[in-house]
Amino acid sequence: MVPGPARHRPDAPRPPHRLRGPPSVGTGEPHGRLRDSRPRRGTAPPHDPHPVGGRPRSLLPGDFNDSADDRALRPFTSRFTSAQATAGAGFGFTWPSGFPVVRIDRILVDGVRAASARTLPAARSDHLPVAATITF
């Protein structure tokens, strides 16, 4: 019998872990800018993603698995504003879902305003989901 690929054998060495940045939201632009520049047939051109102040509108939701004061997150926390911190109801703790004591899931915004933010009831996860109302 010929052994299968190395990745299927339990004793095979694992590939090195690749760190990746937070997921982008939108259409592939960096930092999740809400912009779609792809041409479409029969539709109006996409709206201008830059508000009057000239700053791009950005939304960065995610499971950051760390507190907001962690220095690894400073590139994001220095640029973005936490929806929960500015417009949130309650502490916004999301983990563990059975008895949340820390906020590691958050919605970060830039160029838009969070009108409200909150945690939602537990679902099929060990984290509570978060939601925010964003105004432009």
C-alpha cells in the first residue's frame, strides 16, 4: 500500500504556522474599505467611499483573541475606534459565552460613526456575537 500525502499522516511534521492579519471586509481593499470599484452592467457607478472629510470609510469586525490594549493590535486600535467603546450598551464582554469576562471580539470603525453596539445571545460558539449600527 502506498502511503498518502504527508499532511494526512498523524506523525508527519506540520507546516510552519503562518500569521495573517485580520480579515478584510468589503471587496478586497486593504483595511476593509467599503468600496467596490468593479464595473457592473446596468448599474450606477459605486458611491464615493470618502465622506466629506476625505477619510475612507472602514469597518473592521473580528475575533481578535486579545484585549484592546495589547501592543500587537496598536496598528489597528490607533487608527480605528471601537464601536462598543463609543456607542456600546454594557461591557461588551464576549468570551467565554457561558460567563463572558473579556471582550476579544469587536467591531472597529473609521470614517463612520457607531450609533449603537451590543453583544447578542449565545449561539453555537464559545464567543458571544457582536452587532453594531453604523451611520454614514
